[in-house]
Amino acid sequence: MDPQQIAKQMIAFDKTAFENNFIALKALQERTERLIDKFFEKSTVFPEEGKRSISEWRKAYKKGCDDFKNIMDDNFRKAEDFFNESK
């Protein structure tokens, strides 16, 4: 089998594995976020300032995840383009 074809298949496999893991981790994060939201709704002990801090942390985390996903997608695209152009 052609080494270039093997490399393309490896990239496709890695991309699929990354996508599936990223989707699973994102779903877990969203469910955890909903659980924390319910906890904060019923909690009278937790101060408002703490709730705001956690809200800001969650926004930063989501932005970081989105940025990471975009970088990975771009890198997979570059790898695919490299092997498609070097025929």
C-alpha cells in the first residue's frame, strides 16, 4: 500500500477520534454545567460574587474549548491539504 495513502487514512482516523472525544467531553461539560446551575439556584449559602466568578470561569473555559477546536480543525485541514497536494 502507498505510504501516502496510509498517512491519509491515519489522519482521517485521528480526526474522527478527536471529533468523537471532543463531542463526548463537551456533552459531559454541558451536563455538569446544568447540574451546577441547579445547585446554585437552590443554594442560599453561596455568595453572589462567587456565582459571578464561576460564571466568568465557565465563559473563559468555553472560549478556550472553542479556540482549541478551531486550532485542531485548522491543523487537520493543513495535514490533509499537504497529502492531497503532494500526489
